[in-house]
Amino acid sequence: MTATAPDLLTSLLRDVSRSFYLSLRLLPRPVRSQIGLAYLLARATDTVADTGILPMEERLTALADLRERIQGNRPEPVDFTRLAEKQGSASERALLIRVEEAVACLGTLPSFDRGCIRAVLQTITSGQDLDLRRFHGANANRIVALETATDLDDYTFRVAGCVGEFWTRICRFHLYPNAPMDLGRYLDDAVRFGKGLQLVNILRDIPSDLRQGRCYVPAQDLAEAALKPADLLDPGHMQRFRPIYSRHLRTAAGHLSAGWRYTCETPRKQMRVRLGCALPLLIGAETLRLLESENVLDPSRRVKVTRSRVRSLLFRAVVLHPFPGRWQRLFPDLTGSDLSPRGQGPG
């Protein structure tokens, strides 16, 4: 790592994502910098893609330039000073101004780590590119929806499922390369872990996404209840939307349950890795429980797990980790309500 890396991967990373930073600080040192750097680069590409004040073509060009820089195919540095000026957040301005430092850090990593980061960023940026094109011109008066459940699954893989696979390859290579396990199922559960977290965010953020012209609930699903994307702007349609919404909650619950199985199958001596996985899963499960009884279409009632509750979940995970049976039961049984993943429990 370069001399600037500790600053990038501590204060700047904390400022752009406090929730992820909590999980990152739980990880062992041999993998912390690689995973932190991958997140920082992904956050930079996301910031470029989300700079809505700029025309789509300009954002696509900037995103492509940064992607090629990360992949090592572009020798010229990127200069995002103009994009940085358009950011409302001081931390995101700093991230864009210092993105070349992050690219330089990437170049100092061993080839395995560098290859893993480049692979996951290639997938993530492909999803960002697709999102920009798909929702071009969308707004609250012209809402664009994904067409099918397959489109939704593909989206959650590109932006988060691939991260689960990346996390797993880095951790296994550096921390437990010889641990006996069903690697195929372990990687599959890792992908579902990421998909589940992203789907929870989607199901929570429906009102804000709609007001940006984006509907991630597939149009085919809405058609089953004779609904159109614009109908979801009215909280009064929640009763008709509820069966569709509950089905997606069950899908998310199934993915998170697979993520918990993944966490429990990670070697027990890797306590830091297990805690880094457990915290977002427990927060995700708590969020699903809250969403189950809410009118998610009401923008005034955004569900959020409180910081005190997050601290409580982390405390319990740390205290109960030495006790396998009690640790297993930390993750709630999502099969006893409308969240039932229909047999896809943690196993």
C-alpha cells in the first residue's frame, strides 16, 4: 500500500459509509485493506454514476474512464474535479478528488488481490452502466420499471451478489485456504448473501426510488395486481401491493437465511470474519421484520434500524460467539410469518 492508504481506508472510508466501516473494522488485518479498497473504488464509481446534475453521456464516459483506469487499460489519470464540484456531500467530493490515490493503492497489491478487485469492479460497473441507460430520462412523472423477476435478480447480482463472491475468495485465500467445505454451495450462499442485502435496500427504498423515476419491482409482478409503477406513489394502494411485496420479502428472507448459513459455515476460529458477516445480516433481518408490518409506500415512514439497536446486535454477536448453539439462534427464524422463505432456512 502507498503512504496515503491508511488515510483513505480509515477516515475517508468511514465518512462515505459508516455502516460498512463497522463491518470492515471487524475483519482481520490480512484482508481489511483489500476489501476496504474495493468498497472505496465501488463507491467512487457509484458516485460518478449518480451525479444526476450531469448529462447521462457525460456520466457514462466518466464511468468508462474510471473503469478502464481500475482495470489497468488506461494509462492517463482521471480528473474528476468537475464532478466533485457537483457533489452535495463533502466526503463524496473528497472521494472523487482522491480517486487516483485509490487506483495507485490498487497497483501495489499482489496479483491475486488485484485481480479479484478488478473482477468485482468490472461486474459492479456493468450494473451501474446498465442502470444509467435503463433509467435515462426517468423521473417522478415518467417512472421506468424493471420488466421481470429475472431482471431484478440480475441487478442484485451485479451490484451486490458479486461482492459476496469477491469477499469469499479474498477471505478464503488469505485466512482459511485449507478449510474443508462444500465450496460450490459456500460461494452460492455468498452470492445470495449479497443479493439479500441489496434486495432489503430495494424493498425499503421504494418511495425514494419512485420519486427518482426508478421502480425495481418488476412490471410483470405489478401487473398481477393490475398495478402500474406510478400507482405505487399512492400509499393507499398498499393493500393491493401487499401480496407482491410479501413475495419479495420472502425472497429476501431466503437469501439472508442462506447468508447466515454461509456465516455459520465459515470456520469458527475466524471470529472476526463471522462477526463482519453477522452484523449486516442481523440488521437486514431486523429491517425485514419492520418492513413486514409497514406501509412501505408511505414516504414519511422510512424504516431504519436505530444505532442503539445496531450496537445491541453487535454486542450480542460478540458475547454469544463462543457458544455455537446460542450463536446459531441469533439469526431470527424467518419461517414463522409472511417472511417465510419456504424451506430455505439457515440449515
